[in-house]
Amino acid sequence: MFDKDYKNEEVVIRHHRIGPGESKLIKVAIDRLPTGTMIEIPVYVFNAKEPGPSILLQAGLHGDEVNGVDILRQMLSKDYFRLRRGCVVVVPLLNVFGFLNFSRNLHGKDVNRSFPGSKRGSLASRVAYYHIKEIAENIDFAIDYHTGGDQRNNYPQVRYTEGSEVGRKLAEIFHAPYSFASPLIAKSFRKEADKNGIPVIVFEGGESKRFDKFAAREGIAGALRVLAHFGMIDSALAPPPSRKMITLTKRRWIRAKTSGLFTTTIDNGDKVEKGQCIAYITDTYGETLTEVITPFSGYIFCVNNDPVVNMGEALFHLGTGA
Ligand SMILES: [Zn+2]
């Protein structure tokens, strides 16, 4: 599956040439803020002398999902990319504008719903356009780091594209606690990359605007296992998985049947039984109490950390698998 005849090619991004054996930080200029400050996407390229696959590690497509940004920052600072072969392109923060505004979006638009983008479009559309034309152009596959949106905390998990054997295999090598196949979302980076023949796996861990040390450790360990698998780094750097990965085959959101104060009685990642009470929703005066009951046995892989919830809101993501 991965036995492609990888060539040792020069990487060209925004007129910068990074030959075999070279590393470089490139700043891809997108636009100026109204204050005149230029906004640039930082792109690190590590190109080994020996040929091998070219892998993109990116985070911050959603500007407030800072855990992924920190995962790549840690990997850069620990000097993990002294490669033996192949090439790694690291984009630690794609949506610089959203990051500055503590926002998922860029001026109200989701970059991950703006692909393939246009160079004359909105800022989100332009970020998408330059990403595909200048960065994604150089890669064989990608790991895209995300977290849960709002206050929903995702237990470390990898999503791969339904029907993609390469994606499934990459998820297995990454070996997060949970993994599952998910459909391609219209105008997303994963869908556009897939159209261009670039399989993408999405790591989800933690929640927006928060660091999550456990999720970060899993996100780093998974990437190191992928790099070690291809002989790009010393295999001693990649921690062996401490448990079996569970592949989820059926998933369902458990939603709030009423509004009120929300208290969970389980931990994210827990195994639960059908009919188990996993949380309470009470009114603010302690007069009513509603139990949240699981519809089937399985694993909780996302928990809403919002203490006050409204009717219909997603509380837990529950999945079954082995
Ligand atoms: Zn995201």
C-alpha cells in the first residue's frame, strides 16, 4: 500500500526551494490586517537527503483549537524532525486570523468549509486556495490536528475517510485510543486533499481554547509512530502504544432532553453499559433531576464540559466497536 517509489524531490513553496538535505521556515503571506501588519502562515519544511514519503502535519485550521498548535510546537521544539528519509512539512498554525481572535473561524467563515478556495475570494477562501496550491501540492499524505468545538472535549481519536484503505492503515499505525471511518465533508480540507489523491487522517483530542496534556501526548506519540513506520525517524523515538486501539463502528450523539445544570458521573473515554445513568441535568434550584441514560453499551469518546446546557444540545458521543 505504501510501497510507492518515493523520489527525493526539491520542495517549492512560494518561490522558496528546499532541496534534499535542507530545512527551512517559509512564511506564506496571505493578506494585511487593516493596521498594515502582514499575516503570514508559517511553514516548516524538513527535507532529508534520502527519498521517502512526504507528510504534512498541520494544526490550527480552526483558530481556537490550540491543543493541536501546541502538539506541533512541542514536536518542533524537541527537534523530532531530524529525518533519515522523506520530507515533513509542518504548519503549526494555519488559521492565524482565527487564532488572534480566539475564534474557530476567520472573519465569520470556517476555513475548513472554504476549500478549494479562490485567490480573489474572502480571507478564508484565500487561505484555503494558497494552502492547496502551495503547501498540499508537495505532500503524499497528511495528519490534520483538531479538537472538539466549543466546550466539547474529544477523547484522543483518529478519523479516516470511509473507504480509504490508506487512511485506515495510517490510523492503525497512529494508534490513538479510538478511531473510526467518517464521511468526507463538503468543502473541507480532507475532501479537497482526497480529490487531489492525498489521504488525510484527522486527529481529534481535547477541546477548543484549552490545552489537554493527555491528548497532546497521544497526538505526538501517534505522529512519531507514523514517522517511525516509514523509517523517517529512529524507531526508538516512537513510544509503543500502551493499549489496544478501539475502532468504532456505530456512533450516536446523546442529547439533552431538558435544559439545566449538567453534571457527569463518568469520565471521557469510559466504557459504559446500556441503560447506565452517566449524567444528571437539574434545574438551578435543585427541584428537578433528569437522568441521562445510555441507549446502548459502548465507549464515551466526547464529553460536553459546559456546566449549563439547553434542550437538544450534544452531551456525549457514544460509540461501539472493538
Ligand atoms: Zn477543528
